[in-house]
Amino acid sequence: MHKRQQLRCALGLGLSLLTWTAATPKATATTLPVTNGLHFQTSGPLRCANIGDWYTTKGTGSNGSCNGTVTTSTDKIHRFVVDITPEMIAAMGGSVTVRIEDAESVAGGGSIDEVTGRSDPTRFQLRTADGNTVLQSQIVNPVVDGSPNNTTVTFTISTPGTYQITSEAGASPIFGDNTADLNDDDNSFRINIPDAPGLSSAFQGLVGQYQGTVQHGLSGTLTIPFYFLVGPGTESLFLRNFDIDGNGTLTYTRPNGSTIAGTSSPNQAWNGSGNLNTGGDTIPGLTLSDAGLWGLTVNNLSRNNQMIVEANTGPGDRLVLYNEPPMRAGDFTITPDTTLTTTVGVAVDHPFTVTNEFITTDIINLNPVGTSANYTVQLLDAGGIPLTDTDGDGLLDTGILNPNQSKNLILRVTPQAGAGPSDVTQIQATSFMDQQVDPANNKTLSVTKTTTLPSQPPKIVLVKRVTAINGNRDFNPNDNTALNQFVDDVSANDNEVGWPSDYLKGAFNAGVVRPDDEIEYTIYFLNAGGRPAFDVTICDRLQPFQTFQLIPFASGGDAEFQLGTSAVLPLTAANDSRDRAHFVAPNTAIPSECNLSGPNENGVFVLNLTGSSGTGMPNLPNLPDSTGAGAPNESYGLFRFRTRVDG
């Protein structure tokens, strides 16, 4: 219906002629509505739906019944949405001030407030994202407080997140006063959020609206583009317009740019062959590809016309509408950083939580980066089930999160053999919706998960075996006991992960020996600790009833030494400069570094493993710690000597 040059719509809107584009949109204005001469408008309850405000009307005007029937609106306030990022808060010194301009209902001086009799009061409130909790409230009441034309109301926000701003006009909903001329104005206003200096569009605020009206005083016809965000998991849409009087057409635009023709509403009714309270266009069968930025365009709307536009999901959840394409989507948090300690081969679970703080559903993609060599990582849900790639972008993700929903997750880190002392894995998180809206300017958040191995001291592990009897390294000729196999004894020393496979050959119990039998002993050594070992001396006391033998080995020495897979080196029994080994004869002093108590009855073979002396020994300033089986080559080795059984 043509009434008083008034336009009503369910969003913050700009009347500039924007065309749909899938490219990165230009920066949005921060004052809404953005077009000169256009204002939001909230009407008192005695305005009729076809004149004032479908949402707030009581269905009875100053002169009795209006609209023909009562509207079914039960939420009789206007609701706007502001979304403030942490980066905005920081850039603006700890808070952002939202301004409601021309907040009062006073006519004149360029104002388009429509006042009948005395000025109605108006109440603005800052509320939580769900609209249920009032955080700040201000009432502008010109009759009482003398508020002049162009009065500004401000709300200060110091915590990032999504908020609602609501408006109510009229003394009845605010004070319970039903006086007619205090409940029949149309109060027009604008909402302003400052741009944060130095921030890209990916970090600036958003302003939109759930429900409300606007009024304009422009001439000619208008083509008005509206925009709304559809989250993943949405199966259908219900798009509505009210009271266009057939003087305009509707076009719906999918994220891929394809269009759908909508229906236009008649006088005092909703579209889709509706009436005062019912009607709309249903778009069924949405898939993941339909998530993102949609367009709803009113084409060639005639002057002096009033209307409402709504975007809803199929189940009836109201979607926020914008006047220009939002530059971002997908506010979320991911916390916390953690540092945990484990040991090689033992997994440790780093917990973290992802929360969707945006107004639509979303999927948060997760990308672990920077993992050190010999560490493995896995992303799991709180129950230990591996995450999957639900949106097909190649990254594991949270799955669909509803607005304000949190999900507890796990990064499982396992140090493998050869792992370094620590791993720092960063989980980078991005929003699916942000990627859909503006692929080139996504905000990435991250948490750091640090895994450390204990600062273990050196651990010298020794394994002693009989490896030959009477020169036979395959079996004991006295009873055929095998001498060339691995034997797992009761000690854990022979099970350290640093030993190469099939390395520890020999017998723990070599079977029957007789007087004059020659026995070859091999002592295997390994640094299985967490740090290099310095000043390592290995001392082996000969068994009773055995005598050290100076029988040359194939290498030419009285004993033999091999470091890892390096060449076999001869050792002498003499305490000389040729090597760092010697045999301490029975009944002589045992070197103090051997830490052996009791008398020296049978002799002791001493090997100074580390050091730089001895022309026949490798320069080995320390014995490095093992990082895996057989690695490094200098972390393990053996030496062997022979004895004879006394007769």
C-alpha cells in the first residue's frame, strides 16, 4: 500500500544499486542504513501493520481496530545484530562504542521521525547474542528528559562477540502507560559502529538485523540488494516479503551466482499467496554447496511503498540480513596452548576446545603444522574417535557446529624412536563460512601444543654373553648349546629399543664346560639414556676358576673392540698408549673408576670407552644417546676377550 513515503524491511540495508558478485566484495559502511535519507524505524504499538510496524503493532489503532485482524507477531521489538572481533577491541584501546544516532522521536530539523501529538519514548538495549539477557539499557523520553532532535545513544562493548541491540517505541511496552499519543509515533534512527584503524576487513565488525522497519524519502523506483549467510547443514530456506503491493519483483541468488525467481507480496499480506500473517517462498533441497552468501534482491520497488523482507531457515530460524555483502564470517575460538611430557612410544593427548561464536552454523577446519621428525600426531574427538574431512577441502575438521556450540577435541602426539627432546605442533584453524564468503582473506587462529620428553640422564646398558667355546661361535661342542642366537634373559637390558635387530648374539647359560675349555665373553654396551655419556669406563671381573688368556684374535689383539658397525679393532691387555684397555692382574689394585668392591681374585678387564688417547682406539669424547635402533652408530658397540677354565 502506498503510505507516507515509508519503507519497512527486516534488515540493515543500503539502497545503492549493488550487483551480485562472487568476487571479494568492497568494504561495507559502518553506519546503517548507509544510504542518505534512509533510517531504521520503530513504531509505537498503536500503529497498524499496513501503516506502521507489523512486528510491534497491537492490531488496534487510535480509532479502534486496524489490519482486519491481529498480527501473529509475539516478539514485539526490533532486533539488530552487531559482531565485534577481538582485534577490534585491541585496536581501539580495549572497547568499541556503538552509536544510535537520532535515537529520540522528535520531528523537525531534517528528521523523518513521524510524531503524532507528544513524542513517544524509545528504549534501546544491548543484549547477549541470544537476546535473553539485557547488558545495558537506555531510554530516550523527550516528554520527560527534553531529549532534542538528533540525540545519540551509545553502548560500550569491551568483550568481543556477537550482541543484539533492541529497540522499542511507545510508553505502553516501556512503562505500562497506554496513553494514545504516547504510543503512536514512528521513530527513525541509524546505527553506527566505528571502523578499527589499521585492521583489514577480515577483522572489522558486522551489523545486521533480524526484524525491524526502515523509512525512505527517495524518488523513483529502487532496486534493493539484501544479503544473508546460510550455514552448513541448512536443508531449506523460507524467504518472505510483506506489503510490496505487487510493485516490485524478487530475485534470490545462490552462492554460486545462479538465481531463483521469488514471489512478490500484495497489499497488507505476505508473499507466496499469503495473508496478513502467513506466506513465503520455500527453497528446499539445500546441500553443502549452498552454504555461504545468498542474495535477496527487491527489483524496481516503487516510491512511497512499504515492505518487510525476511530470511528464515526451513524450520523457522531467523537469519540476519545485511545491506551490503559482509566481508567476513565465522567468528570462533580455539583454546588453550598446552605443554605435556611423555616418553618414547607413549602417546599423550593434548586437549583443546573449539567454539563457534558466529550467528550461523559453521565448520572449523584444523591443520596441524610444524610437527618434528619422529613424532606423529592425530586429531581426535573427546571420545578418541578420529576426525574426518566433512567439507571435502582436504583438512580434518570439527563437523558442523551450531552457534555458540563448543566441541572438545584432542591432538594425540606420539614420540617414536629417534624423537628429539621436544615437539611443537601448531593447530591452525580456519572457518568454512569465512572461506565461503571471502576466500582471499581468511582469519587463521591457532593453538600451540608442546610435547617434551623427560630430561633423562645417560643410561649405560650392558649385556654379557658367552659367544664361543673352544673357538666355536655356533654351539657349545660339549652339549650343543646354541651360541649364535638371541637369548632374552630376565634383565630388561637386552630389550632396549636402541639395540639393532639380531645384534645381541650369544648364550646367557652356555651349557657344560670342562677344565681347559676356552670361553669367549662378549660385552655389549649401549647408551639408552637421554643425554650423551662422558667418562665411561667398563670393568668386567673375571669369573672364579677362570684365567685371562692372551690368545690373539683375528684382529691381532688380546681382545677386540667394535663401535657400532665400524671396523673391528684389536685391544692389548697391557696398560700402554696403544689403546684405552688393559687387564688388571689378580691381587693388584682395581682402578677407582671401576667402582668394584672386594678383592681382585681373578683379575679385571678394563676398557676406558670414552676419551681421545690410544692410537688404536677411536676418538670418542662421549658416548651419544641412542635415538633409535642402531642410531647413531657411536651409541653402541661391543668388546670381547677370552678365558680358560682352570684345571
